[in-house]
Amino acid sequence: MPYGDAMSTRARSEERRAEIVRAALEVIAERGYRGASMAAVAERVGLTQQGLLHYFPTKDALLVAVLKERDQWDAVPDSPWRLDLLASLVEYNAMRPGIVQTFSALLGESVTEDHPARAYFTERYGRVRATMTEALRSEHGERLPGGLTPERAAVLLVAVMDGLQYQWLLDPEAVDMPEAFRDFLGLLGGTGESG
Amino acid sequence: MPYGDAMSTRARSEERRAEIVRAALEVIAERGYRGASMAAVAERVGLTQQGLLHYFPTKDALLVAVLKERDQWDAVPDSPWRLDLLASLVEYNAMRPGIVQTFSALLGESVTEDHPARAYFTERYGRVRATMTEALRSEHGERLPGGLTPERAAVLLVAVMDGLQYQWLLDPEAVDMPEAFRDFLGLLGGTGESG
């Protein structure tokens, strides 16, 4: 097979994978984490289940690919991170329970032994803490108004985002996730309650 | 069957359930969430798997019973709650990754549709937020030094505890859970960094 054809085969395969990930995200948004079966995703992209397994050997592998894709959308690489962008992200998340549910369910599973998503989450949290630390440092210097260093504030920032998602998913009427997150930003910034 | 015998049958059954729950907790502590199979628990209490299913029809039902038991131990019903007791609880949790892992894994699963643990967690979080709100109110009145009302601080307190557990379980070397929690108490109390 000529080299050019090999390349375009690979490119087609990449395109197909991207199409599957988009379809999985749609199915998740419509039916939630449990409803997002491999069969439903295969049907949406016109593959047999066997054909889908060629691209993603397990449901977990497909879900990790969906979360990595989400990480890329949510990153704001060309502008300096600001805390109010994070507040917008939390507001946006409050409008897409399907993907938040998928993230939260898979995060829960990932802390068990030898889970296929464990490496993804461990790496992701290291990276996210580092990114947030830099964002906090560029906005506040070595000490935030509330008194914490950027490193120690970053751990809490991530913890609050994740922890609020569980309370909100379980009882959306009882927990106003964006409001609670703004409250926390107020504590970090030393400005007290925001609303 | 005379009434007295019926009662003692029920009492024996309750005792047996409690014994199974204790055995499950031991197995979880030794082998983690995934390793805690129904077979391992049955063996420890000298039951067949079929016999165990008579008491707990599914692994999830058994795990929920374990978490409810833990809630009872961790509650401090006869003394007023204080925030420094919570800091001690977080330090204690950092020494028992097995039960924290079980809690975190089951919480993750519970946010999916129709999960058997969903009702337990939804009820638990409502109760825990109410308990913490009362504790914060009795310690600080209607406004915490950091500026929040007890209700709004309670949501964040729970979120931080849960969120830190995920980061710590994934990477215990990188995340000092008790230190981070004390940092958060410092923010709530308006005292800045504690360490």
C-alpha cells in the first residue's frame, strides 16, 4: 500500500473515532451514564457493536475518551485563566447534567483498584491543580486575600467543584451549585458572601 | 410458634446482620471496594453465598448497610458538634482508605439513574447539611466570620470533604487531605491559613 493511502487510512480512523466520541456525548446527554450503552452509541454512528469495539474495546475506554474531549473544550489555552471563568464553567455545567453525571460516576469508579480510568483521573488532577495554581498566582501573587498560598487554594478549588457536583446531581432542588461555588470564590478572595 | 420465640428469632437475625456488616467492613479495609466480594464476606462469617443473599440480596445493599453503620459511629449525638471534631474526623478518615474508597466509589455510582444507593445518599446529604448548619449556627450565630450564613457554609463544608477524598484516594502523596481541610476551616472562620 502506498504511504499516502496508509496516512489517509489513519486519518479516516481518527475521524471515525472523533465521530464516535461525539455520538457518545450525545447519547450521554440524552440518556445519562447508564443509558449510554455501547449498543446505543454503535447504532447512532451506523456501526455494529463488534465494529465499535474495534475503536473502543470497552465502555470505560470510550467514556474516558469523551472526558478527555471535554477537557479540551473546557480548556482556555490562549487566554490567562481567571477565577470568574471558572464560575462560568460551573454555571455551564449546571446546564448539562448528563456529562457531569458521567464525569462524577466515572470518577467514583476510578478510585477502586486497577480501574481503567484511574490513570486518566490521577494525571488529570495533577494537571488541573497545576493549572489552577498558576492562574491563582498570576491573579493574586504568592498569597490570596483569604490567606492561602496558590498551591493550597488550588486543591480546595478542585475539591469544591467536584464535591458540589455530587450534592447537586443527587438533589438539584436543594443545592444551587453555581451560587455555592461563587460563595467559595468569595471566601478565597476574602470578600465574604457574594450574593 | 410462641411470641417469645418469634422475637428471639428476629433478634438473632438482627445480630447476624450486624455480624455480616462488621465482616464486610473488615474485608473492605483489607481488600478495598472491588476486593470486597460477596464470596469473601460470606466466607468470613461462615455462610454460603446463598445464605448471605438471604440477609443482603445484593452487594450494593450490603455496602449501603456498611455506610449506614459508619454514619452511626461517626455521629456524635450527645455533644454539640464542633468544627474541630470534623477536622479530627478527616484525620481519622486519612487512616482508613478502605472505607473512604467504598464511600467514594458508591457515591459515584449513586448519581446514575435508578441506582439502589441513590436514596441513601440523597437522604444522607440532606441530613448531613442540616446537622452541619445547626453546628455552624450554634458556634457562630447567623453569620460566619468568613461572611457566609450557616446554610451556605454547610453545603461547601460537605463538598470540600467529599472532593478532597477523591483527590487523596487517587494520589495520596500529592494531596494532604487533613491539611487541606484545616485550610478550608480557616477560610470559613476568617482566620486565613492555619498552618
